[in-house]
Amino acid sequence: MADRLQVLSGDITRLAVDAIVNAANASLLGGGGVDGAIHRGAGPELLAYCRTLGGCPTGEAKITPGFRLPSKHVIHTVGPVWRDGSQGEAQQLGLCYRNCFRLARKHGLRSIAFPAISCGVYGYPRDAAARIAVAECRMAMRDNPDLEQVLLVAFDESMAKVLQQALSAA
Ligand code: AR6
């Protein structure tokens, strides 16, 4: 099981997996960070498609094609903005992962890559977010044997370290 869940460093938009996850905002109309990179990689067709979706509340997820990306699909989810930890942030972040995995199962996906949802401009403390990510991935993989590969993608080495620590701690 450990092999099916891995930490990877690099640019998530380069990955040829069944789905990459986008850390989007509620409009689903693009933004900075990983969201911007995904829209640049997918091309304008993604924005046109997203305009038909009517946005996405925090904690939920919506699936689109990957268009010009090497990944077949993009699963867009909206992480919580970190306030002080007492506003349901942990529950909402857990829901993001859960709803992405629900869509993966519904669409028969076997490989999925996540960025560190909410760990950029949304300000979620990285170690706490990494623990949630690992726990949710493990649970989803237990429930869905069709998931062959789950990648936690870090864009910089410090995030990779935090994710790796969470992976080996549990
Ligand atoms: N590949 C993998 N990870 C990346 C990439 C990439 N190409 N680019 C950035 N990251 P963020 P959030 C990492 O800010 O905190 C957007 O404007 C980054 O280093 O992209 O959920 C949306 O539209 C960080 O570790 O997402 C929303 O408004 C992680 O991805 C808002 O930002 C998440 O950082 C969402 O904020």
C-alpha cells in the first residue's frame, strides 16, 4: 500500500495521470498558484468549460476534461482559507480530499495527483494540512482498490519534506 501513495516534487501540470487536482477558488474561473498553472497548461477550453459549472463551494469538487494537459481530467476543489483553525478548516480540507476521491471512483480513475490544497495563498499550516492529506488518501485507498497511484505533489522542497514526514509518521 505504501507504494501506491507517494510524495513527488515538481510541477503537477506535467503529470500524465487520470486526474490532477486543482486548488481552485469558488468561482472556478482561474487564479494564481497551481490554479493559474493548470489553466495555462489546459488552454482556454478549460476556462470556457468552467464557466458552465456555476462555481464550487468550499470543500466540494467538480471534474472537467484536462484539455491540453497530459492528464485526462482535472478535479477542481476549493480548499478553506485558514483563519484560526476554529472555523471548520480541518473538516473542510478533509472534505476536499474526500470529494475528489468520490469523483475519482465515480469516473473509474486509477491515478490521481494532488497539490498541497490550501497551503499557498490560503495560508493553511503545512504540517497540519499534510497530516490531513495523508490520512484522507490512506482512507480512500483502503476503500477503493482500483486506485493504483495517488501522488501528493510538492512544488518546493520544504513542502516535499513536510509531506514526506506526514507519510512516514502515520
Ligand atoms: N504544481 C504543484 N504545486 C504547485 C504548483 C504547480 N505547478 N504551483 C503552485 N503549487 P495555491 P491555495 C503549490 O496558492 O492555497 C489560487 O489563486 C504551492 O506551492 O496554488 O489552495 C486559487 O485561484 C502550494 O504549496 O492554492 C485560489 O484563489 C500549493 O500548490 C487560491 O489560489 C497550493 O497553493 C487557492 O489557494
